[in-house]
Amino acid sequence: MPKRTHGYRYKSRKLLTKKPREKGLGGLSRLMYEYKEGDKVVIDIDPTFIKSAPHRRYQGRVGVVVGRQGDAYVVLVEVGSKTKKLVVTPEHLVPLRSA
């Protein structure tokens, strides 16, 4: 029996697929939204854009925008006791809605 791979998208079939009604490109408002430093965002991976997607472990995490890097945003995310710095493009970000 050959050894199984544990690649970048390992065990993420359900997480990184779209439902039939969601197929295709998302709306423009998600791409055109301008985030400012200090804004809280939710990382919501859009499976249409594979190359720019963050790792699946960050799906659904809340982070804080701390700057820009080209077209992308630099987001700080707490994972356990550590703070990770992610460079995420706008198609994978959603503004946090407070209750």
C-alpha cells in the first residue's frame, strides 16, 4: 500500500468546495470592500481562488487588519497562544458583524 500524501489541501474536500447554488465568481462587493487598519475580519476561504487561499486551519478565524501588502491585506490571527501574520487577498475576507 503506497504512503498517503498530506498536502496543503489535505482533508479539506467539504470545506473547500462550493454548493451548487454558489458556483461561479462571487459578488463584486466582497472584492471592492476597503478595510482599514484595526478592522476585524473573518477569514472565509473562497475555493474559486486556490492560489491565494490561506491554509484551511485559518478558515472561520477572526483577525485584525494591520496593513496592506500590494493588493492583499496583512491580518493578525491568534492561534492558541501565538499570533500569526497572514497575507490574505480580499476574496477570502469578510467584515466581522458584531451582534
